[in-house]
Amino acid sequence: MSDPVLDRLAVRFEELLPAGAVITDPVRLRTYECDGLTHHRAMPGIVVLPETAEQVAAAVRLCGEYGVPFVARGSGTGLSGGALPRTDGVLIVTSRMRRILEIDLPNRRAVVEPGVTNLAITEAVREQGYYYAPDPSSQQVCSIGGNVAENAGGAHCLKYGFTVNHILGLEIVTPDGEIVELSALDPGYDLLGAFVGSEGTLGIATKITVRLSRTPEAVTTLLAAFGSIEGGGEAVSAIIAAGIVPAAIEMMDALAVEAAEAAVGCAYPEGAGAVLIVELDGPRAEVEHQFAAVERICRETGAFEIRVAASAEERAAIWKGRKSAFAAVGRISPAYIVQDGVVPRTALPEVLAGIDRLQEEYGIRVANVFHAGDGNLHPLVLFDDAAPGEGERAATVSGRILDLCIEHGGSITGEHGVGVDKSRYMPKMFTEEDLDTMQLVRCAFDPRSLSNPGKVFPTPRLCGEVPGVRKGVHPLVESGRAEQF
Amino acid sequence: MNAATGPGAALAAAGVTIRPAGPDDAVAGVAPRWVALPETTREIAAVMRVSAAHDLAVVVAGAGTTLHWGRPPERCDVLIDTCCLNEILEHEAGDLVVRVQAGVPVETLTEALAAKGQELALDPPLAGGTVGGLLAAGLAGPRAFRYGTARDLLIGITVVLADGTIAKAGGKVVKNVAGYDLGKLFTGSYGTLGVIADATFRLHPLPAARACVVWSGPTLDEILAAVPAVTASQAEPSAVELDRPAPDGPRAVAVLVEGAAAAERARAVRDLLGGEARIADEPPRWWGRLPEPGFVEPGGPSGGGGVLLEIRTVPSRLPGLFAGALARTDAAVRGSLASAVLRVALPAETDPAAAAAFVSALRAELADEGRVVVLSAPEPVARRVDLWGHVGGLALMRRIKDRFDPDRRMSPGRFVGGI
Ligand SMILES: Cc1cc2nc3c(=O)[nH]c(=O)nc-3n(C[C@H](O)[C@H](O)[C@H](O)COP(=O)(O)OP(=O)(O)OC[C@H]3O[C@@H](n4cnc5c(N)ncnc54)[C@H](O)[C@@H]3O)c2cc1C
């Protein structure tokens, strides 16, 4: 299935890039046909593995010259199909850009290439008492460039915020192949903030300056088992109402606990309708104070067992079940959909009741895992792909969970992004005007729509020329009808 | 122009309160012709549609505390006064989220939230401002070190574009990555992209306790030597502020500790600073305010006389800066040693050429590692300097402006690169 344009482009890439950096062999291309959302697949036309920003820029310019779309890819762990390649396009992979360029502890920052993994940053500074705060569960493999593109979160973003709150500077290659430096110090529009979370549609990040945070003095992790999910929910509300902002509050329902038990033998308390994990960190005196309050609240709201981690090992044991939850449901179900929706915390009980009703209505089981502190749900919709019709029913349930989130004033994605997976839900959350306005940003960066087209937004839109742009002094000023000082 | 069909008539017919502008309505000396007082987002849109049809330039004003910052608008036909957009639309305490109209005074919001034991953790350096103004000017205060700035706490926004389109982005949940974050673009945009109609913020519980460690009188060298250990300390201060009214006058550093066990943590900070530091319940009087000669009373005469700068850099550059350009003038300095954001004021009588040379010297000293922005300056100074200095991505910013406001009718000329 050779495409003459891509063939010519491949030759140009070969001239431009180091040996072995251009992949056209179908067998090797197949490695890149999907990201973490494995049911969307497409063979990339060409894969390139640049080593420098200049090479990325040159590759992007070449794509522009041939009018061929390109897609950036980091580690390919994305769960919304953001890095799904284009058969008629080029996949630009950052896996050869893995250098940590600078660590600057006095100014609490590090400068890294986009292919560096999230965890590698923390590992580079841990001994000096620092870390990189955003901690997606995929942090061992996911790239910082992918984190920037998705505005990745993690269990601890309740207290510390998301990727966007920890990025101090970016070097980007714009969709027309220019290298631009954006700094949090710069006056002007917050392009840095607009770029983070743009899912590869505004260009490719080639250098990233991250904020480093001080490792907290004390960490306390507590696991509380409740008879029901309502009990756990009540505890969460009471903790927040007490003015405590824990580093993390995670909840799992009975089915999710069952799966985790089957997969990793996490030995959570038996008979729990819900398990709550609360982690407090910060100055020792503050943590001790808050911990007493959290423990009391859990008892008062009906926890029948409370475990407190006394060591790093015990903490890891508590987290083990939660961290393995996504993969673990594979043990209790042949197939599953990982959903990612958000609701205002106060709407959690109603939304969970709604999910229960959906389970009954469709005869589909849902295991609930969530970042309870910020209302970010990860329902795992279980199904048997061999049973006729079950996959469709599961997809319907999954979609209707998003409807529930929207009805309750929430969002269709808290951290996994829109990608290809959820673009059709965007019009449910946003009006046509909202989407048109977002498109203005897209058109400013990428008027030809070559950078990851078909992602995020439901229908391709043309940018067109900017109507009636006036440059320089306004005619009214010139004619003296308006004054300018 | 025919009075019955001209812009005045069209504005009057838009169903929005309009009054003819008076001399007091001038924006940095540029007099508008009308003042519009919309009460709802739809009313803003009505004003904007008429403005689009009649090619009217629009400037938005909250309380006007920073209206003279930046360059004066190239033209201004309609001043949109947000005073009547003054409703707190939604405050769900259990969600730690508030949605407010742009014209709500920051102080009103603060009181309403405090009644529920919560706060919007921004401490704007000017009293009397509105939420919309705070956002549009992108002003931060001492506790930005801990909580971030307005862009970090904003989770949703409704804006009205130059052509009257009403658009929103984000939402009312803290965690949300659906679509582009327009709120980031509008924060600090000086009204050049459109009108901010309402904003939704993430809140924090009011800290259980707070204590402030104040060290008055040390030399700057002593302060700069002690501060890195404080900033990095496990006592986790929320802010570390310097007050240096003059190069050789009295100076002080104050460190705020918030939350449980604040007193104990404050003692740890005091030990790091040394014996002369004292622990107080509240920060000193100068805390979080602009340095004195540059301080402009809300509603006061635009310009305010003095020159006000903002330096944004990294902590390691501070000693060089104080030993260099900042030592050589009569500049008053206040700001965060933790975030390395300082505001510098020069007295009104400063010679314009000397002020311009001072700005250049600061920029030269910081080079790549910092920015110096002239927030406000009298015209003779403003004419001599580039107010904004280096702006990374300016070409992209122009393209954004061109898309949002192709006719350049929103606060034209006020912002970076003459946007
Ligand atoms: C088991 C598992 C657990 C996960 N847990 C979390 C979690 O807790 N929190 C969370 O937020 N996410 C989580 N994720 C999702 C995923 O890991 C994140 O979205 C991550 O940020 C993706 O990084 P990546 O390098 O794999 O990016 P990819 O999947 O390669 O790409 C993701 C998107 O980023 C774009 N992109 C990649 N690199 C660049 C670049 N340099 N410049 C511009 N655009 C670029 C791509 O085009 C694509 O749109 C999880 C995924 C898995 C599989």
C-alpha cells in the first residue's frame, strides 16, 4: 500500500535524520499502531525517531511541505487514542530524546527532553530531597512530553495540582516548524498554559522545564474499610469539610477490591463495601495533627477497620491494590473499558447510584475506582467480548456514565484526555460557540490543521484566512478620530 | 452620522444601560464616548454585537485599579463597566468551588467565602479590585509560592468575544482536561481578547492557624543568605516576603506559615533566620502591598506618578540583582524572595531617562533568566522604554489576537507588542 507522497517524503527524511531514525518497514511500523487505547488502531505511514529539536522542526517542516499530517508520540500509554497514528501521515516519536539536560536545585527546576519518563525526573533528584510532583500511575513509562500534552494528573494532584501547575518553560516546535521558547516568566498571553493539555494539536514539545518540589518531611497513609460506598463517601466529605486537604484520597468499591485481591493479593479487609486510602503529607507536626482528625472522622463515619502504614513497605502494600486496579480487573473479566469522568464531589453519591442503575439496566458490571478527593471517577466497565452484544452494551454503559457526569456539572475527562475516544462527547459538554472559540486557538497555531488532526474536536473545521486583519495603526487613529498617546 | 441609526442609537436599543461618558471615564487619558453597564453575559454580548457592527473599540473596566497599566488604548469608544455584574453565582462549599461574575469585588468575595471557612488563595496587591480585573491583569501576591497564581486557581471561564460570541471553557470541577484551556489565555490578557463575564475558581479551606516570622533590620546580604534554607525548609512556608523601602533604609523579611501546627513550624523558621526574628500572629502592615512610591490609590489619578516595575526571575539571581542594578537607585522593592517576583517602585520625580536606563540595566543583568515588565509609568517614561521587554512567542500571540479580535477593537494597543 505504497503512497507516492509518503514514499518521496521517506526519502527526504532519510537524508535529514540519523541512520535508523526512519521506519517504513510494515512489521516495525506495527509496533506503533496504537497507544494505550488498544481498540483504535491505524498503521502509521512513516515513523521517525528524531534526536534533537532541530530534527523535529525539520521533520515538521517537511510534513508541511508535502501537506502531510503528523502525530507526536511519547511512550504511547495514552488512554484516549491521542497518539493514534495516521495512515496518511507521519508519527514523530520522542523516544530518542531522553536526556535530562539540567538539574537546578537552588531554583527548584529541571530541564529535560520530552522522552524522559515522569519517574526518571524524580529519581534524578530524590536523594537530594526533591521530586517531581505530578504522579500518573503510568509514571514508570509515560513520557514527560506526553504528560504535558495530556496535562496528566495523578493520585496526589488533589493537593499538588496537575502537570500544568508544574511546568515552568517549554521549547516547542510549532506546526509550521518553528522552534519557539515559552517561559512562565514571559509577559503576554499564557501560551504555556494553553499548550499544556492540547493533546499534540498545537505542536510538539521538545524541551521541558519542570518545577521540582521538596520531598515532604512526613507521609502518613491510612486505609479505612467501610461497609458501603456511601460510608466511604461520607468520610471524604467530612474530611474536606474539616478543612483538610490530603495529598490523596482514593476509593475502591467491592468489585474493584475483589479484582485487586485476585490480581495482586493486596489483602484489603474482607467484606469491605468500599476501601478508602487517605494519604497526608507535609511538615511532621501538621501531618500528625491532621492524621488524628482523619482517623476520628473515618471511625465516626462507620469505618470497621483502619490500617495505618508504619513503614514505607506498609505504605506500598496499601497502595499496591489501588495502583494495580486497572490491570487487575483483567482477572475478573475477559475485557473492560477504563472510563475517566469527573463530577463535583458533592454529586458523587447520586452519580454512583446512577451507575448502579445502569449496571442493572444493561446487565453489565462496573468496578469503581476513583480519586474521591476531586470527584474523578475511573469506572471500569466489565464485559465478555466473546458474548454477543456485550461489547456494545458495555460501550453504551460507559458512554452513559459520561452523560451522568455532564448532567451533574462535571467533565468527560479528568486526566486521560479527549483524543479520538471522546471527541464525539465534546458537543455534549460544550456548545458550538465554545468549540468554535477553541478552534480559534487551533487556527492561530496550526491553520492547516496538520498537527494531530482529528483529535479532541468532533468535526474537522477549516480555519480560513483571518477576516479583515488590520495591521499597524488603526484608521481611526490615523484620521484623527481617536487619539493615541 | 444620523443620530437615529448611528452607534449611539444602536447601543441605546441594545437593551443595556448606557450612559454618555464623562471626563472621569477616560482610560489612561483616552476618553470613551459611552459607558455600558451590562448586568448579564447576554447584555455584554449585546453591547459587543453593536460594537462590532459599528466598529467601536471597547475597553473593559472593573474597579479601574489597574486600568492605566500597559499602554493607553489606541482608541476607546465604549467602556464596559462591570460593576453591575456583581453576583456570586454559585458557591458549593462541599466542592470547594465558586463561580462569580467578573464585577464582584475581591473583598466581597473574600467575605462571602470566609463565612463558610474558605478562601480564594490569591492576595492581590491592590485593594478595591474586582475578580475580573484581577484575572485580566494577572496579579499575584505573596502566597503564589504555595498556591500558584490566578491561572492556577481558575478552573472555568465564560467570555464574550469581540463579535458578541459567548464562549466558555473549563467547568466547575477542579480536575478537567476536556478542550483547550481558554481561561489560561484570558488570564493576564489585559482585556485584549474579549470580555471576561464570569469565572470559576478552586478554593482552599481557610488555614486552621497562621503565624508570621518577621526579621527587621538585617542587611540584605544576611537576608539573602538565610532565605534559601527557609524556602526549602520542611516547615513549608506559604510565603517569604521582602520589604526594602530604599537601598540603605530599614529592611525586613517576613515568612508566613499556615495550617495545622503553624506555631511550631514558625519556631523552626525563626531558628533558621536567627535570634532576632520574632513571631507574630499577623503579617506586617506592608505585607502584600505594592512598594510605596508606586502605590496607586484605587480610583486615584491614572498614572499615579511613580514608575512601577515587576521583576520575575529565579532565586539564584537575586543576590546579583540586589548587589547590582537594585543597589544603585532610590528604588523601593517589595516582593517574594521565594518565587523571585519583586515589585520595584521609583519615585514620581525620577528623571525619565534615568528610569529608562534603570529598566535597561535590570534587563541586561538578568538576560535570559528573568523579565522586567513596566506595569505602570508616567508617559515620559513609558515613551522611552519597551514596557514589556522580551516576550517569547510574540508572533504566536499576534496570531491569537488576530483570530480572536481581527478588527483590533478590544483594548487595542494596550498589551505586549502593541497587541
Ligand atoms: C496503566 C495506566 C495508568 C495511567 N494512569 C494515569 C494517571 O494516573 N493519570 C493520568 O493523567 N494519566 C494516566 N494514564 C494515561 C497516560 O499514561 C498519560 O496520558 C500520559 O501522559 C501519556 O504519556 P505518553 O508519553 O505515553 O504519551 P502518548 O500516549 O505517547 O501520547 C499522548 C498524547 O500526547 C501527545 N504527545 C506526546 N508527546 C508529545 C510531545 N512531546 N509534544 C506534544 N504532544 C505530545 C500525543 O500526540 C498524544 O496526543 C495511564 C495510562 C496507563 C496505561
